[in-house]
Amino acid sequence: MREKIKIKNERIEFDEKFVYLCADIELSDRTTKMWYRFPKEYEAYVCVERADAFLTGLLYYAMIYDYDLVIENPVSERLLFQLSTYYIPTLAGTTDFFHEINIDAVADVRRISNEGAVGTALSCGVDSFYTILKSLEGNYKNYKVTHVLFTDIPATIFSDQLRVNWLNDNCKKTEKIAKELNLKFILCETNLNREFKIKPFYSSSKIYVANEGLASLQYCSSVFALQKLFHIYYLGSAGYKLNEAKINASPYDVLWHDFFSMPNISTENLIFYSSGVEASRIEKINYIADFSIVQKHLFACAMPLAQNCGRCEKCTRTMAELYALKKLDKFEKVYPVNEFKKQYTKRIAVILSHRKKPFNRDILKALIDNGYRIPFLSYPLSLGVQFEGWLREKLRDNMMLRNIYFKLKLDVKKYGMSTKQLRENDLSLKRGKDGKK
């Protein structure tokens, strides 16, 4: 018989500054309090009448580790119907590491009144800026973004100190930009990914799966916690058009099929959209690049910094996109533009190293369409970039080699900073842990 995760005793708690939506999560021989925390001013919007937040937050965990879900509080009927009828069977039938689990809960069709707010995240990346600006520039009043919801979910595997630093730096920056856009800012913190984190693994079909690739429903669970406030939430798509999406790409990322996920978690009260699914990454860049707020604040970097490192693959790709569109010079405040131009041959080698990927393929096409040449030397250099990437992946979890890597400060030479704390709380690096608690 399959083991069960029981979600019980959903309630609201308080301290001096915050309001908490809490539930007791009973699993095997332990009970853990799971919570979402908001500033106290949002007390009236915290939804304790439905267990939707805890259901969506724990769904991927339950499906990967093969637990049925037993839920004490009612669940929105549409959510329960869609997950049980379409979403769970589809994921289990197409992806070898998801199990088809059962949800034992009472369905409630009654509507919950809300303030009609429209929310999204603001990472200051391409997808989030595209989502917000497309909404604000649009003609549909009731669909314009009103609130930015910022969570600490992306910092799950960082060391404790790095997580705190990341949260403080990015929270202040995001709140400032939200004010520039005349949007209200809400901070949500949760222990979801600290208590119920997926240990990285390779599936039987050689797909690499890590907790950070399972973020979509985790983000949306924090929106459900405030469903007395929100009527609509936009989750920025990852940049692939529908014809480019691959459900089982490796490393696995649920963002690639948000076009399927978002309709299936929408309820009688709250509609989720996979925003930007109609546009490619380079089309999004082209749309947002002329806005001054983007030129001041664009942050598309793989490093946990407050500013772009200008060296990582993500920074290189974004600068190459802007360069191909003849708009890079507008971004001197956020990117090392002159350095990119001086290292053009090496930077294009990075793009060529993954030239079959849609993002990179579009960059190369835009370069040629706009009269730029692809340096001949970039082609052999791209082979070296491919080998380095292959080697890093193979040695990713070898602790002895990782320690040598950090001792020689090879990460500082590559990225301009130490990355030692990036995976300090990653269960795959902890001896004696199996991820399933």
C-alpha cells in the first residue's frame, strides 16, 4: 500500500510583524509544520478556507516519492478535478519519475471573494519584464498587473547566510523597481523547500531532475495562500514557443510545460496564465529593450548577485541577444558592454556551443540577418566550451574534485566570485541523506 502525506490542521498564526498560513504535514513517523509568511498588513487576504496552497506546494514532492495525499480542509473543486483527471495522469504517463497518485480531499465549489488583484513575479529578467510591460501596455484594464509577489523559493539550496544575503539584496531591489512601475510589493517566505526538498537524481531515462527545476507549482502555491487578494496571476514562461517545448528535456524543468500546468491549476476563484508563451526569447528581448526601466534594471544572470556578473552563460546569452538586435549599447548600466565586444569571438563560441537550442539558434540567425559575421575561430573554440560543460556535469557531485576546484579558486577566475555556497544545502552533497524523509 502506498504511503500517505496528510495535510492537517490548516490555520493562521501571527507574530509581531508577520501573518502565517500554516498546516501540519504528517509523513511516516514525523509531523512538520509547513508555513507561508506575509507582512501582517495582508492578514485579511490569507486563505485558510481552502488547502489549495499546500496541495499545489507538495504535489511534485508526492508524485516523485510516490505518496498519496490526504487533505483535511476542503480543496477547490475545479483544482481537484483537473489535477486528478488531467494533470497527474498526464505527467505520470509521459515522465518516468512521476507516479500517478491519489488525492483524498473534499471538493468545495463555493467561490471565495477576492479583491481582483493581478499578480506576477519580478526577477528583473527577460520573462518577468516582458510579462509586466506587456500587461501594463495592454488595453485590458482588469488584466493589468497590480502586485509583485516576491518569494525566497529560488534560494533553496544556497547556504543559510547566502540565502539571507540574497533575500535582503534582491527584496530591496525588487521593491524599489515595483514602486517605479507603480505596483504594490508583497514578500512571501516559506519553508516549503527547506522541509520538502527534492534530492537531485537521474531518472531511468537519464533525465537530470533537481528541485530548482520543479518551481512552477511551488511559486503558485504562495499565490493560493493569498487567494482572497488575487484573481489573476501571470507566471512568466521560460521563453520557448509551444512548438519548441520539450516536456522531458534534461535537465528537467517544469517551466517548459507551464502552458499545460497553468490552466490545470486555475480554479473558480483564481486564474493562472503562462505569460509570454506566444513569443520567443529574442522577440521578448526586442520588445522590452527600448524601455528605460529595463535598461536600468535588467538582471539576467545565473549568479546569486544583486548585479549581473557579465561572465556566466546566461549573461553572455543575453548580451548576445541584445548585440544581435543592435541594442546592447543601451545597457551599459547593467552589462560590461565593452568587454563583450572585445571578447566577441569567445562569447560567440559560447553561443555556438549550444547552437541547436532555440535561444542560441535565434541569436545566430539574428546576427546574420542584421549583418554581423560569425567569427571562424568561434567554431573550434565552441568545442572547448562543450567539453568544459560536459566535464563539469560529469564531476558535478564529486566532493574531492569540488574541493580542489574551490581551493584553486577556479570559480573566481571564471565568474569573478566564489560559488562555494551555491549548493551548500543541496541534499545530493550530504552523505547519508536519501532525500526521501
